[in-house]
Amino acid sequence: MNYLSVENIAKSYGERILFKSLSFGINQGQKIGFVAKNGSGKTSLLNLLGGIDTPDEGKIVFRKNLKISFLPQQPVFIKNATIEETILASDNPILAIISNYERALQNPEDAESLQKAFEAVEAHNAWDFETLYKQILFKLKLTNLHQKVETLSGGQKKRLALANALLAKPDLLILDEPTNHLDLEMIEWLENFFAKEKLTLFMVTHDRYFLERVCNEIIELDEGILYSYKGNYSYFLEKRQVRIENFEAETAKAKQLFKKELEWMRRQPKARTTKSKSRINDFKDIKQRAQQRRNDHQVQLELNMERLGSKIVELHNVSKSYQNKTLFKNIDYTFKKGERIGIIGKNGTGKSTFLNILTGNLAPDTGKVVIGDTVKFGFYTQSGINIKQGQKVIDVIREYGDYIPLKKGRQISAQQLLERFLFDRKKQYDFVEKLSGGELKRLYLCTVLIKNPNFLILDEPTNDLDIVTLNVLENFLLDFPGCLIVVSHDRYFMDKIVDHLFVFENESIRDFPGNYSDFRDFETAKKIEKQSFGSPSKPKKEWKTNKTGKLSYNQQKEYKRLESEISKLEKQKEQLEKEFTTHNWNIEEITIQSEKLQELIITLEEKTDRWFELSMLLEA
């Protein structure tokens, strides 16, 4: 079933033509990854498909009543709304039914309202969707539904927009860099979610593992022409290389034929026969084919790195906390020459804080950081380049001088350096604020490398960079002789670049000897071993299973009621346990409260056992 058809569309901004005469279709069940170089209009095309913008030429024909969810790079939300209000504002009436039922559960005394809410859930068969709703919010760490959206960080807003897009249950999901601002655990969950769900996707992402494991088709925009590959990312790479080789072979043949025909043209007399005129017309086509060439210029990275001394960076008993939360403590480490370290950990575990302490931008709570005299940091941060109003691209580089030193005493002009980073002479005089997200990142990378660092720190360098630039950056980093630290959620990038990992977890930093895939294999093996040989859990009572796999009306009511009661009991238990450490009770009061706590624990275990029993019936 065809969802939409793109017919000869074009888009330009002023004199800059992004694309023209593009045509393709999206059918039900397709999971399409869209690949193109930075600045070629990927985000603009998604805005057209998402209805945010309109094409200059051509048209996009949508199937009648097609429901689309669009995840933009910069989502916009309702002012002063909470997370829950934002989610409920999405185009899915089942969400409101579930929310109404959740509120009714908080007030079980109002039996009539609870009954009506339960019947509404039953009528719309919303039980499975409620499970999905809770899973998505939990996985994306959006559990405080009453938090105001305006207080969220940029990453939290992107995750909220992603949750909204998923919960809308659209026919077609359009995603612009869905893995940006997600930690590795979230990305792997989303990857598995997309791989198993029957969804129709059209997305732009630089995450090559994500493309490999989710997409069943790749569409590439190359030199203004669309190419479609019916397969995953590996298949795309293989067939793309074949296409380029065929193009080069055909161009070489055309050049040979062009030389031959050019000699014939020069020998021809002025009075030509009809047969000669036909050959002359063919000559024009041959000439055009022979003069075709691919615009395959790649970023050229070069450094005049200063020599590193024997002392690089030493951490002695370093600790850091924020608002009574310990990020890491008592860290000791001595960096060695040529180290290539990847940093991984959940959001909020202190990765960026650690880098700021390492570079001297932030003081630790305890301990000290000793930096060698020869160390010259290059720090690529998530905040990106500082855009000045009215500044042009060439002005950004000229702040470092009209001529930049290279290796072996050579130098290069600011214009030549920008050309190496794929900014042609015309683009160099564009205003910085007009650059695409990927072009801004490329310019920022240029400003970091222009300082010739010998200790390079890259905090999420892959966001918004196209795959071609990523490949060049990877090859440059593989040959980089200094120290290197990378924070990235791009697993492919990490696997290719780093030798070992700093894993941020449980208020500590663990040094793991291997890349990200090695780490995931190790963690998976550890879980399997624990399940197979770990300490036996306490025996549970036998649970009877219902072969139908369905709960009765009363069982469903009990199941939902138990969820609410268990939550309340857990809070009561937690509060009572806390009071034991804060209250100065006498012996008699301690005895009374201990008995109360024991009763709570027994009740909680009984209700939890019953909840598990009903869960098994539900899933049977």
C-alpha cells in the first residue's frame, strides 16, 4: 500500500539549490534510511514530508487519512505544559482514556468513576497500549509526568518529542536523527523496538549500526540524483561501491571514445552528409558523458601536533558531587602516550563533568589534577561553536590568523584550510547562522584542530555529521599520535577508534579493556552466567496458569488495583525505614515500629505474589 508519493520536488534558499526533480514513494512496512552529505537538504526534505514546509516545485501526494508523526531536530512544545499534558495533546485518544483511568485508581473510593474509567479502557482494548505507554516513558527516563517542559534539558526535550511520536501510533513515522541525546542503553532499546514493531519509517541518522539493524531500504541522494537500495546498510555500501566503479569505468570508456570522435570531427570537411550530421549529434552526448565527474572531495585533516612530554595528565584521589549526588569518588589514573579511551555511561553519571575537571575548567571536590607542561588540549564540546551575529564562515577561521601552520614548517591560508573542510570559496562568505547542523559541526571541528592539540577530547563529535565526514574523521583519529578521549553514543565510531573504556556506573569509573562491542558481549555473558550459576532465589509458591491467557473482568480490576496498592506500600515501607535512622525512638517505640514494618513487608510480599500470579495469567 502506497502511503505517499514524491513527484519532481525542488527546494532552494536564495541562490542555493538543495535539490530538484526528486521523485520516490514510501509504502507500508518500509523502513527507509535516507543518506546524503551535509548541506544537501536532508532536514529540508524531512520538513517537506512532515508538512512543516512546502516544495518550490513539484508535489507530495499523501494517501487519504494518512497519520504521520514527525520527530524534528528542534522540537517545539506547548508553553507552560507538563510532560503529561504534552503527551496527552498528541493525536491519540487512547492516551486520554489511560490517563483518566490512572487518575481514577488514585481515588478508589469513587467506585462509579473507577468503573466508568475501567469500562472505557475495556471498550478501547487499551491494556496492551498502556503497557507500551509505560515502557516507552520508563526507557526514555520521562517518569516525572508533572515536570514542566520548559525546565527540561535539550536532550530531555528531544526524548519527550520521540515519546510523543511513538505514542501517537502513526501510519508513517518520520525521524530526524532519532538517536541524538539518547544514551547507549536507550539507543539499543529503540533499535530493538523498531526492528520488531510493524512500523513504516523514513529517517535520517548517522548511526550506522542503527541503519544496519533497523532499515530494510536505503535511499541515497548523491550529486542531486536519488538511488534506492533494497537492503540494510551493509548491502547499501556494497552496491554503492559497485555503482561508483561502474560510473568510473563508463566515464573512462566515454573519454576514449571522445578522443576518437574528436579526431574524426577535426578531419571532416565543411559540407557534411546526413550520416555525418547524425554522428555529430552523437558526439555531443559522448562529450557530455566524458566530462562527467564525481564531486568526491573529502575533508582533509592535518595537524602540526606538538610533542608530548613524559608527564601527561595525572588524577589523584579525584571526587565530584552535585546536589548531594556523588558522581564519582577517589579516582586515581595516570594517562600514557597514545591512549585511546572511550567514555560510556548513562545520562547524568558525570561524563561531561569529568572532562571539565580533566581539562581544568572545573575544580574537583577532593583530590587534584596534574597536567604536564607540554600538554595542549583540544576540547570539542557538546555546546558547539559560539555563533556571533553577522559573522561569516571565513571570519571564524581568520580569528586564528590569515595563515595556519602545518607540518614540516609549511603553512596554509584560512581560505585553503576551509576548502579542506569542504567549504568552497562561495560558502566561505555565507553567514554562519545559515549553515546546516552538520556544516556547523564541521566548522567547529576545524576550529578545534586548528590549535594543533596533542590531547584531543571529543564529546559527542558524531552528532549531525554525515557518514562521509565520519569516515574521514575516523581515519584521521586512527593515525592521531597523541592522547584521545571520546564520548559518543555512536557504537560503530567507538568500536573503530578506542582501545579501552571508562565506564561510569555506581559512583565510580571502571576501566574496561576493550571497545564497546567487547563490553556488551562481556556484560551479556555475565548476565547469562549469573542466571545459570548465581545464587538460587527464594522458592515461590506454585502459580496456577490459565490456558486461555486472559483475565476475567474481576481479575483485571484486581490486577490494576494491586499496582496502585503495591506502589503505596513500597512508599510506606521506604518512609518507615528512613524514620528508623532519623528518629530517636526508645526501646518500646522501636518494638512497635518494627512490628509495623514486618506487617508491611508481609502484606507487600503477599500482594506482589498475587500481582505476579495475575501477570502470568495475562501473558500466558
